[in-house]
Amino acid sequence: MHSSRNAVAVVSVSLTLAFASNSAFCADEVQGGATTTTAPMPTVQPVTQQQLDAAAGNTSDWLHPNGSYTQTRYFPGKQINRTNVSKLKPVFIFQTAVNESMETAPIVSHGVMFITTSFNHVYAVDAVTGKEFWHYKHKMGPVTTFCCGPNNRGVAISGDRVFMGTLDSKLVALDAKTGKLLWETQIADPEQGYSETMAPTVVEDKVLIGTNGGEYGIRGFVKAFDAKDGHLLWTFYTIPETGQEGVWATADATGRDMKRDIAKEKQQLASKGGDFYKTLGGGVWMTPAVDRKTRTVYFVVGNPSPDLYGAIRPGDNLYTDSLVAVDLDSGAYRWHSQYVAHDVWDLDAASPPILVDARDKNGQMVPAVIHGGKTGHVYVNDRATGKLIRFSQAMIPQEDMWTLPTEAGARMLPGANGGVEWSPMAFDPQTRLAYAANLHQPMTYQVAEVAYPGGSKLWLGGAFKTIPSEQQWGKLSAVNVDTGKVAWDVKTDQPLIGGVLATAGGLVFNGEGNGYFRAYDASTGKKLWEFQCGAGVNAPAVSYSVNGKQYVAVAAGGNTQLDFKRGNTVLVFALP
């Protein structure tokens, strides 16, 4: 999932800096990791399952990281709209104690906002004034291993508890009223390369969470834990123990030849045996979607390990680079759809899936699941079978697609950063458009034969390097899910990473690494408003209402992955 501006050497430097700062931070955490109560919190009603189920139509709260179980990131309120968004003003700016990348999507319940930061701090603040109620600092373990920054993308809320995954691969449950730690459970071993940055989701007292670590030779998974006490309910491994070779696909999901040497791969498989499933990667970066009617969980799976050196892992490498559906109650496999088999370009699926209804090839409206890929396509799959209905026009340039990495380095676009990186898309049911934040970052791919080095060491099997002479930029694209056509797009000066919000007011909100937070007309892409936030806006915005007044909130803390300006604030806007 990761990359850097210049080279893997720079990635390593970034990692060294991250670990160095993390070590210093952990020393402080070990001494005083706890909850600080700053002000008494007003009475907060527990969040019921019924409220979580009805979140998509709720104009008061923002109860899921992506708005609802369907993950459309669509807010149904329209007090702020096309005609008045130009008057939007900041009402408060909340500063955290951590000046580092922020990718959090705040949760808002009954007028209280829950914010996370890098290194696993959680804040509860008044969603109207910014007054702090409590501050939890996670007591980090002695080892953390992470590739792309010490990020956290938010909590999940259910009942009177909030839940967070941590960099040292724990799941913690906090009392939503006090911030007190109620329980914590170890998800996986950080010494083997596992870590947690995703916001989990909670459904029927099951806390669902995946894992990072595809750059370290982990075996990926999604797990369900009991919300009451943290005990493990089920595990779905994204790398099956047998059958990772799949069907020996020669084309990607769009039908293009990926230049695989199948005969050579079969020889490699026969000579090495099948135990490489233990280090085959397949991290799950972002929050799963849940179809409550069919009791199905949908998520996308990242790249295989090592990223670029495929000879050590012959076959399709299931279920990497795939959309996967499993049973909510047991975690049992239902289906998968693989976008890129035997990926040697780090084109992992990362952006969270969205549940929508879309037209099939006969023009009939059917339940679908969509995903924005690092290839630059939005994929539309049948929700019941996984069958690909269509893929969109390419949102960014594709050049020399599927050129294989070489020892000297081979250029191929879109490059390891996408396309749509981890950034969540938004979907507007009125316009029928999905809104995707894209990166254009030309790279060369260099392959190297590297044996598994152990879980705490980066295992790329080569390097991907940005090309200094070539321009990097971003594109906010609106894609019609029923046709696959790009309805409009807006080119930005810098690559886009962070995510999108759509609202019933006919608006699309998106932030940029240069500090600008902007609102666009959802139908045309016309820029209607902007605000300079002072640090990179590389997190997805949310919206909510308190006492009839609509607010829009976004974090401005920059981004480690693309080295955008760091900060430590959440900004909240409303009409005067």
C-alpha cells in the first residue's frame, strides 16, 4: 500500500524516523499512559444497534467512520448547500497533543466528538465548542512495526463504548463517558510485522478489524471480537492455507494481459512447496462494509509479500488484491473477486468498499458493491456473487500497464500509489456518482531477489521510485456507477490522499496536502468554497448536526506517506 516521493531508500529513512519518534513517544507513554479527565461530560445515551443500522438517514450523528454500514460517506442533511457554502466559517479548532499525520474520521454521538491521532491517542470533545472532556493515551508496547506512518483512522462506537486498534496490534475498549480502559486484547504479534491503523466496525456486539503488515511478510486476516470482553469470535485469513495459486489468471479484472509466465510459475511452485502462505501478506487496510440484510461482510485485501519479487510466491496469491465477502456470524468464505492476480506492482486494494444499488449489464438495478482501485478504475461488482458488472474509465493516466519490474527499473503507470489509495470514496444517490480522490505519481519498479528477512524488517523484494523529472498531481473524479463514465474531474496541484464526503446539499468536500479544504458542486465539480487549514488535509471529512445546526469537521495533520505538512488540529465549520 505504501510508497514515498523518491525511493524505497526514502521509505526506509521515513521508517527510521517513525520508529525513532515512536520510541521516544513510547517512553513517555509507558510512564504515564492513561486517561486524563478535563471536564465533566454531559449525559450521553448509549448507541444502540438500531441507531447504528439507521445511521445512513441520521442528520444528527456520524456514527460510523464512513457514515454507515454501507460506507457511502453521504450525509443526508442539506442546511449547508450549494447556495450558501461560500459563507462557511470555522467555529472551533481543536488542537491535539500529537503533531503528526492525521487520518482520523471523527465519530459524533449526541453532541460528543471522538477523535484519534497518530500513536493512538483518543479525545472526547464537545462537538459544538471543542471543549475537551477526556484524553486517553495508549500505553504502547515495546515493539511497533508499521510501514506508512504511525496513523490511526478512528474509533468505532457501540453501546457506551468506543473501540480502537493500535500500532502495537491491540484492540482496546474505552468507556465513552470517561475514557477509562475497559479491556484490551492482543490481535497479533507486532514483532512479526502486524499493526493496526484502520477504524474497526461494530455490529451486533462483534468488533470487526483487519490488519496491516503486507510489507513485512505477515498472513493477513479479518477478525471478530466480542465487544463485551474482547474474546476472539472468528478469524478469516486473507491467505488460505491451500489454493493460493488460484486459477493461474493471465489477465487482470479488465481483461488486459499481465505478462505472466505461467509455466515458469508452476515450476517454481513444484520446487518450493506450498508453505509460503504463512508470509504471503494480504493486509486489510480499511473498514469493512456490512450488508445487514444478507449478513455479509465485504472488505478489500492488499498486496502480497514481498511486494515486487513474485518468483518466491508463484500463483494468483489469493486473496490478495481482491474484494472478499464473508459471513457475519462465522467469518466463513462466501466469494472473492480478484482485481490483480500475482501482483508485482504494489497495486493493492485499499480504499473501503461501498454498498450501493447499481444497474447491471441489462439495465436492471441490483445490489452492488463498488471499490476504487489503485489502477485508477472504479469497479462495480454484483453483491450476491462478486461477478464484475463493469469498471470505470481510467481516472488517471495508464501507461505501459503491466510492464514487469526489472533489475534496472521499469516505468509503469499508475505506479504504486494509485489511483485511489486508502482514501475512502463517497457516493451520492441523487447524482448516482461516486467521488474518488486520485494520485498521479509516476514511478519505476526495480525487482531484487530477497529472502524473507523476519517480520520486523521491510520486505519489498526491490524498490519503487518516483521520477523527479515527471510531474505529480491529483484528481478528484466523479464516476457514474451505472455507466462507468467519468462525469467530471478536477485536477489538483498535489496527489490526493485522505478521502471524500458528499452531502444532500449537493456538495462534495475534499482536502489537499497543501492545506486547502474545499467544497465542490456535486453535479458539476465547480469549486464553491475553500479554507486554508495550515497543515495537510489528508483525512476524510464528516458532517453532523447539533440543535438543528449542521457542522462539517475535518482533521488537518498532514501525511507521512507523501510527506505533506504535519499538524495537530481538527477544524469544525458551520454557517454564521
